[in-house]
Amino acid sequence: MKAITIWQPWATLIVQGAKPYEFRGWKPPRSLIGQRIAIHAGARPVRRDEVKTLLLQLHDPRYGTPCLHAPLALPVLEIAERNPKAGALPLSHVLCTAILGEPKRGDLCAAEFGEAAGNDSDREGTFNWGWPLTDIERLEPPVPARGAQGFWDWRP
């Protein structure tokens, strides 16, 4: 099965159903659209400043609205803010699998979240394409795994 590594807290937000799109600067390979992929939480520790920015945006739309479902995202982000280094969110684990949908332009995905919606990343070029992730199947417990850039092979 193909897997994609996603930094925390975004990987857990996908598991919770709070993040319906993964944003990238590129379209996924056509052969993976409609296929089940693994969602891997990368080894990079949670960055408290990123979490604080997301919380601020979810509480006050004047700062822009990330493409997240706030009622599902807030509990995850509040846990991450309180315990960024305490392992509150798993790192270096496959958390779930999902069906990868037909990619959409990032601005069209953002429009679903309102006028103030926009990029939830400070990395240039990551908002070009939104990849819908549906039919989330959580792995209990999450499975330890080393990740990689781009798509990589994961054997459950």
C-alpha cells in the first residue's frame, strides 16, 4: 500500500475527520486516485507556534480560516498546545488509511470553508492542490513506521 507522511498535528486532524484535504504543490499520481493509502505521522515534533496559529485562526476568522472543521479540530489542537513535547500526538506511526480522491485546486477547496479560508501552511506552494481524503479507517493502535518524502511503500 502506498503511504504519505504528514506532519503533526495535521495527520491526527485527518484521522479525526477535521482535515478533509491534504494540500500539496503537486497532484498525486493518477494511479492512486480512488485507491486506499496510508496516512503516516512524520517524526518531526509538533511545533507549538503552528498549533497556536491554527487555534487563533479557528477562534478568530479575522486571521484567516484554515481548511479545518473547527468542532473536530479544536480538541486535537488544544491537546497539542498543552503537551507539544509530551507525546500527546503520535510521531513516526501510520495512523489510518483513507481513500484518495480526485484532486481539486486549493482555492476551490478553501471556498468550501468560507471567504476567509486559505492556506494552513507557511510553506510556499503547498496550497496548489487539495487531495480529498475519505473513508478514514483508524488503526488501533497506530503502527510504528519510518516515513519518507512523497509516496512510499508501506506493508502493514
